[in-house]
Amino acid sequence: MVKVGLTGGIGAGKSEVSRLLASYGAVIVDADVIAREVVEPGTPGLAAVVEEFGDGVLTPEGTLDRPKLGAIVFADPERRKALNAIVHPLVGARSAALEAAAGTDAVVVHDVPLLAENGLAPLYDLVVVVDAAPRTQLDRLVRLRGMAEDEAKARMAAQATREQRLAVADLVIDNDGPLEDLEPQVRAVWERLREA
């Protein structure tokens, strides 16, 4: 088994790279997907979030109001640390279970947005960073995701810098250009991962 950490700043195109790697046969362990699962209604994770942040972070239906919680934690680093202290251990346990279920010859790609921020690079055999210039990230967040520019900048500022991510990279995928430039690079990275 080859354990790969895949990361990139918000708007860099990590999700598209993850999708392509899955299409080639990688087992994807997506931290964002798992982070949603561990705070679904009825879970201990959601109960812990409500205990920490109050009922105001719930929708009328009893699900987590992500925009409301996001506004709180992206405005206050201490509140973000409190949320991470709840969610990260739950995500780690679920990720480990998914990895254990993969075959011994699998390429397991852990899609981890906060890999650099949380010092997780040593957990993986290789780290792949999807890189894009900050201006490209901002453009994608505003134009493609419909974020307000201030919100996009706040989310970018809450993450590791481009330099910090590149410092932990074993392989870099340059996603500053058009989508058609991405696939050949991802295919080449996949071949490297299969050889590892």
C-alpha cells in the first residue's frame, strides 16, 4: 500500500485532481466528506459541536448550519481551534478505518485540505500538492463558487501559505492553467504513485 497525502489551497483544484486519481483506480479518503459525515444529525460529533458553539449553529431541521458555523470559525482562530479539536480526531479515526479496508496493493490517496497546517506530511509516503497562484484561487472562488471576495480572501488567509504547502510537497501539480492542462499532469503523477 502506498499512502499519499493530497492537498492544495482552496480553489486550487484539489477536488478535480482527486476525481481524476479515483478514475485511475486510487482509493480516495476524503477528509472533507468524512468531516461532514462525523457531524450528521444523531452523531456524537454534532452533539459536541452544539455543546461547544450552541444551538445557533443548527438549522431548523437539526442539521449543522455550515455557513453560520463557518462565519464564526473563520473570524476567530481560537473558535476554529475549538472546532478542529472536536472534528479532527473523529475524521482521523474514520480515515484510518477506510485505509485499513483498502487492499495491500492499493494507492490510498488521503484528500486533506489542511495537511500543511496540521503538520500531517510525515503520515504519508508521498505528499502531492495541487498548486495555483493566489490570484487564480481568488478568481475561481469568486467566479466559479460565487463567494464574496472578502469571504474568499478570509478563507485563503486561514490556510497555509502557498510556500508552506510547497515546502511539504514530494510532487507538485501545477493547476494555474486551463483544465485540459491538468489531466496529463495527474496521469503522470498516477504513474509515479503506482511505481512507489
